[in-house]
Amino acid sequence: MFTTRRGLLIGAAALAAAGCTEQAQITISDADLTAALRTARALAQGAEALGYSEIAADHRTHAETLERLLRPSSISEEKAEPPADAEALAAAETAGSAEAAASCMTTESDYAVLFGEIAASRAAHAAVIA
């Protein structure tokens, strides 16, 4: 079947009129996303400082995702005090997991699944480190 430009334009107009297309939304600021980003950066720094490079890479991946969602806003990166030992890092991972789980349950944004995945990842990191 051959499609003409006119056919494509009419089809696109019909879809738009029917409400079948979703407009992309830019998240200007979201307190839950911002908190998750700051925690991801701090946990990445702590894991890297203690030699857990794979865990640090997971946190950096989460941070990159959160940064993309928060654009065009930018959240300044803060240097966190690295944990003293693996036990302190595991405690920080557990606290970060609880924070993300709470955000998952209370968020009014569309990112509940993301917060749940982050919470699960941080809980798994705490279990591995402990």
C-alpha cells in the first residue's frame, strides 16, 4: 500500500484530534527526583572511595537518568563525606533505599516505578556490602 503525504497528514491530524498522541513534558523541578539525584551522587562517591566500582557505576547510571529527567534544571553536585568503612556504606545504602521507597509510595509524579527500581537497587547493594 502506498501512502501519500496528504494521507499521512490527514492521519496525523486525526490522531492528534482524537487525543492519541502524548505531548512530551519537561520536568522543571521535582523534590523527589532532586533528592534521589543527590543521594545517588553521594552513594556513588562513597562506593568509589571504598573500592566498590560496580556499585558506584550503578549509582552513576541512576544519576544520569535523573539528570536527564530534571533538564533543563541543573542540580549542583556536592562533595559528600565518604563513609568510613563498608558498614557505614551499607547503612547509607539502606537509608537511600528507604528514601527512594518512600518517594515511590508518595510521589505525585509519573516516576513511581523509577523510584521503586532505585530503592530495590540500593537495598541489593546494602545486602552485597554487608
